[in-house]
Amino acid sequence: MRIGELARRAGVSPRALRYYEQQGLISARRSANGYREYGEADLRLVSEIRSLLAVGFTLDDARPFVACLRAGHDSGGSCPESVAVYRRKLAEIDDEIRTLLARRAEVAAQFTTACPGCVLRKAGES
């Protein structure tokens, strides 16, 4: 399939596909007329990349997942290198959560000081 079809099927722009190619995450074959040609495996790689980006991974984070799929595994997350990236990302998220909770506690303390008697509602309360 050509770049436009892959872009449409993967839900990305042709520019994004060219960027993934430039970054070495996907590779196109060239037809006799010079057009980029992709296969179904490339669609799977782009889908994996997009799903990782959607939850906060970077393109560098995606490299082991892409390599795992290229090695023939059913899941990009089933290789040890991918598992290591998952663990690192979870640790980063846990650190971010701790930081946000500390910031929230500080803002709540400032609010309580600034507005004695005001009711501090928890997240999700009206």
C-alpha cells in the first residue's frame, strides 16, 4: 500500500509516517516509480507506535516495542526490553502522581488558610 493508504488506515498523516521512517521505526520499500510501499506489518507497527504515544510514551520508548514486533512476537510488549520500558514509565508516572499529590496538599493548605470556613471539595464533587 502507498503512504496515503497507510496513513488513512492508521489514522495518521503521511508526514507522521515519513517522520517515523526518518526515525527508523518503519521502513518503506520503493516501487519502480519511487513511491513508498508499505505492507500490513507496517500498519501493525504504526498502530503500536500510536497506541504508545497516546498514553505518554515517546518515540524512543517505542523502539523496543517495534523491534519486538519485527522479531515476530504477537505483542510489542512481550520482549524483555519492552517490559523494562513499561517498568520505567510506570515509575515515572508514580513519581508524577506523588508530585501532584504533594502540590495538591500545598494548594489545599493555602486555600484553607486563605478561606477559613470554606469547604474544600474533593475531586469529582460539585
